[in-house]
Amino acid sequence: MEYVQLGRGDQRFIRAVEEESGQNVGKCYQCGNCTAGCPMYFTYDYTPSRLMRLIQLGQKETVLSSRAIWMCATCEACTTHCPNDIEVARVLDVCRHLARRQGYKGVRNVRLFTDAFLQSVRWHGKSHELGLMAVYKLFSLRFFDDLDLAPGMLRKKKLPFLPHRVKAHAEVADIFRRYAAQSQSGETGREIGEKKA
């Protein structure tokens, strides 16, 4: 087990997480319900409740370099189980964004898959599975993983060769545009949403 040095915490990190997520992490009293409800905790280096405590303590380096923020499935079971109505999944999502913006290395293949998925949605308005997997395999160099699943998926028409664009493609593109503007300006999503309204 790795020990975390609990010196003076990074207060700017705590404020950034709270502002971007809209959550008061100080409300967490470590009941452990988020961890008890999490279907992915067995893949984490720090459980959701430990991550919340590390955020409260301002342990930026430990949180943003953790495996857990990249393995989170964002199923929101943690949020549902929280007795203080803290949106834990949103807090972890913000931590992923902070880690990405500040250049922290994530779990490489999870990050590559996430990037490939987002690029597919940006181009087509929704995920194009065949294109997504082609990009992921190319950059991860995992060419033959799960290859045995392809014939069955093709037979069931789960991997269309050509992507289908959604009708609201312009709205999806606008989401990506606003996120890029937010990342460059350092504004929170909430501030940008208020400007648009």
C-alpha cells in the first residue's frame, strides 16, 4: 500500500474541484456508501470514499495521478448512494478534466479509448463503433484484442461500415466548441452555460 504524505493541502485544487463540479466536497463525512455502491471499485487504487477524502485534504498530485479517476464508469451509483446528495461521479469527472488539462498521464489505454470515443462523437454526432475501434486499435497497438468478437458483431449488424450522422449534429458540435472555449479560458462549465443563457 502506498502512503500519502498529508502536509498542507492544495487549497486551489479544492476550490477548482468545487467550482467546476458545483459540489461542496466538505459535506462528505466518509460514510463509505459511495464505495459500497460502486461496481468498479475493485479496479481502483483508491476507493471513491478515499478519493473524496484526498480531495478534501487537497492532495492534488495523488488524486490527479490516480488510476481510479480513469477507471470510473460514471454510472452514478456513488451519487445515488450519497446521503448528503454529493454528486461524487461529477467530482471524479472534474478530476479527469483537471488531470487532462494539466498533463497528468492516465491509464493509457482507458485514456486512448476515451479520446477515440470523443473524436467519433465530435465527427459524427454519435459513436461510430467500427471507426472508434479502428482508431483505438491503431493508437493502442492492441490490434488483435477481442478480434474474435468481430464476426458475431458484424453478423448482428452491430458494426456498420459507414457512420450515421445525428440530426442534431450542429448542437453536438457546439458542445465540443464550448468545452474547448472553457478549457482555454479556465472558466467553469456553469459560467459558460450562464453566458449562453
